[in-house]
Amino acid sequence: MSKGIKIATIGGGSSYTPELIEGFIKRYNELPVKELWLVDIEAGKEKLAIIGNFAKRMIEKAGLPIEVHLTFDRKAALKDADFVTTQFRVGGLAARAKDERIPVKYGVLGQETNGPGGLFKGLRTIPIILEITKEMEELCPNAWLINFTNPAGMVTEAVLRYSNISKVVGLCNVPIGMEMGIAKLLDVDHSRVRIDFAGLNHMVYGLDVYLDGVSVKDDVIQKISDPENSSFVKNIDGMGWEPEFIQALNALTCPYHMYYYKSKEMLDKAIESSKTKGTRAEVVQQLENDLFELYKDPDLAVKPPQLEERGGAYYSDAAVRLITSIYNDKRDIQPVNTMNRGAIASIPDESAVEISCVITKDGPIPLAMGDLPVAARGLVQQIKSFERIAAKSAVNGDYNEAVLALTINPLTPSDAIAKQIVDEMMEAHKEHLPQFQKETVSMD
């Protein structure tokens, strides 16, 4: 590694990439990146060129000797990489729009990582991730896979169970966004706040909150009981909690809990939005178009503030902080998706959990949290069983397991509706679900 670090970013043409570049620039003294390979598919050619040129301008302005390579050749990018980051979307935002629109017709929430949308994003994504892990075994067996691709928990679960890669960490910007939100609520610098996180991706709870190492959970619970203070993530139009609920739960919720604890209200909002301003995917498409217009500007050499509206705020902080901590064996505490290994008592040891970990050169060591509050435990176990069956369905191309996975998801009201949604979404996404084609033909 003394030659400098090689990083391969799969999905390099993403609008999020400038976040990553900014992170590498800020932390260059601790993380001497020599080569950054941005990989995409032919269909993303124009975006990759725009992002690549912008990345080069950002690095040139910073005066750093980081080489940026743009390629459609994933294997060339992976060869001898030290870290591989994944941030791709199979089928693009058009696929996400289907994930959000189709379920609503059946009175079920359509959302990127929850319910039917989360299932189908997983079914499209997991086979590609497992292809990447096979290539990593051959081309960069010692590299760390840092996965930011949603649904991050299900993807991490699949890599842990169905690949030979053990060096995998799933990452999400929700926990760091919660920390930032709490710091703002307390009117203190983010560096002074730490939360004990435990649960699953987009289903994580804050079990305790520390300010300068002293628990301030009671004060924070009181503050977030105020409806004005309950949502910290840009891409969820949150509503306040009932104070009695949040005080009795006695834990911090993440913004995605709104879909489970306020299912009716969030479904009503989704139905209303799809009629008026469009699905979230359609809103994001416009944001992306605007961002890429900005990125084209030859005079722009710093990340534009509009990127935070995209929902990926703090991504670079989370991703580059994690890579830096592994590289430097920092042993600081960060929330990541990793193998449970007994840290949460009611989740299988070999399953992926989202939990506060000590980050070492050998990867994350989860902090033992005992068990989740009894009020949260059942929901987390239900989502974990959904993730496991969904991952199995993705790997085996098993239609029946896809119906089962969706039926046991708490956002789905019945097996009959689950089957109808699965049938329509299988058809809508069939070009990105090759593993199911034989099976679905035989079902007809």
C-alpha cells in the first residue's frame, strides 16, 4: 500500500460521486489515494464523462496527485484495488419510479428500500453484487468492499451468506444524518455527539445518546417528542411522533420508521404525491438533471450545495471516514452494516445488522448491545426475516420465495395482494431479473 491507494467505485457516474471526491480531498493526508477508478456501464457513458471531468477539476483545484480513470471495464478497475465502493442502481431511476408507482395501485406503500420497492431493488441488485464479489476474489482478494447500494442491509446480508468475501461493510448515511440532526437539536458540534446504534439498515434505533461522553438521552427524547424535531433526512417528508409513543419507546427512531409506525399517513402521502408532484424517483430525476447541468460547468470545481437535496448528504463523510479508519486502524466508533456476531441478542450471529462498531484494520468490531427494547424487537426480527428470504429469492431466482418475502413484510396486507404486486413488478422489471425468467414462464 506504500505505493498509494487504489480505489474502484462501481457506479462512478452517479450524482453522488462528487461527495466521494470531496471526502478523498479532505482526508488526503490520512488517506493517500493514488488511483481512483470510476466504473459505469455503456448506457451511463455521458454521465460518467461529466462526473469524470468534474472530479478531475475538483482534484486539480485541490492540487492533489490523484489519478482519475474512467472505464466501462470493471475488471480493469478491480485489478489490485485496495477498496471497492459500490453505489449503483440497476435500471436507473426509471426502475425506481416503477417500484414506487406499482404498489400504490394496490394500496401498498411504494418506496425505494421498504416493502415491494425494497424487495425488487434487492432482487435486481443482489446478482450484480455477487458477480462483483466473484471478480474481487480473483482480482483484488485483499480489498474491502464498501457497499452504499440500497437496500444496503439486504445487500450486505446476501454478500455475507452467498459470497466468499468476508471483507464487506455496508454503509448508510441515515445514522450520520441522525447524529448531525441531534447535534443541531442540542446546538453543539457534531464531533461531540455519539449515538449507540443497533438494528438494521433503515430500521436502526438509537439506544443511547452521548454528549462529550455523558448520556443525554432523556433530554433528547424530550426534544424529539416535539413534532417539529422528528425528521432529519432530506428525502423523507416526515411527520412528528405522538409524544406518548416516543417517550414510552425510549429510543431514537430513524426517519424510515415513519413507514412502519405511521403506515397509513405515509401511504396517503405517497398516493397524493404520485398524483401531484410525482413519485420521489420522478422528483429525484429532475434534481439529477439539474445537478448534471451544474456539473457540466467548466468553471465549477467544488461540490455544489444542491447535492444535499438529493438525499445523499454526509455520504462522503460516512464513506471516506470509514475507509480512512480501516486504512489507519483508527479504532474509532462508527455505525455500519456488518455481521452481528452476538452483538444484538435476538438476531442470528451470522446475519447483517446496522450497529455501532469499533473500526479497525481488520474491519468493524460490533459493540455488544445486549438486546433491543422489547417494543422494537419483533419488528426488527420481522424485517430481518424479510431480508433473508428476499436475498435467497434473488440468488435462486425463486418466484415463490419472492411472494413469501413480500407477504411477511409488515407493509403488505395479505398474501393475495403480495402475489398481485410481485406478478406486475416481475413483468415491469423483467429485463433486470434474468434469474426469474425460466421460473415465471413455467408459472403461467
